[in-house]
Amino acid sequence: MFLGLDRKDGDLANFVEQVSTPGSPSYGQYLSMEEIAERFGASTEAVQAVFGYLETWGMNEIELGSLKVDAVSEYLKAHPPGS
């Protein structure tokens, strides 16, 4: 089972526009994949809440991942009981 996690409301679209627009004070000030995930990815609290919920339903081998093309599109992978 794969579950998508919501992003933080950090105005990602505005950030991308600002670093990509010549003349903007932020132009060219790109972030690393880790910085993008920290700034715009799901909060630690949200991830922990989903982990806890899945565990109450007997899910095991729960893994947190991130899509390589988009550091903010995090997902959880879990295996139901008996799988």
C-alpha cells in the first residue's frame, strides 16, 4: 500500500517563480533536495501520525520515501498483516 502525504503550506509555486525570474532578489538562489524537503515536505508530526495510525491497524514494514524527481512528494509504503 502506498499513501501520499500533503506538503507543508510553504508556497512552493511562489518560491520556484522567484528563484527562476531574472531581477528577483531570490533569482538563482536554489535549494538542495534536502532543503526543499525540509521547507516544503510533510511535517514530522504528520508523518508520525500516519505511522501511528497504520501501526494500530497492524501494518508492518512501514517505510517513508520521496520521489526522486520531486523532493516534496513524500509517500509511505506499508504492508498489511499477513503480507
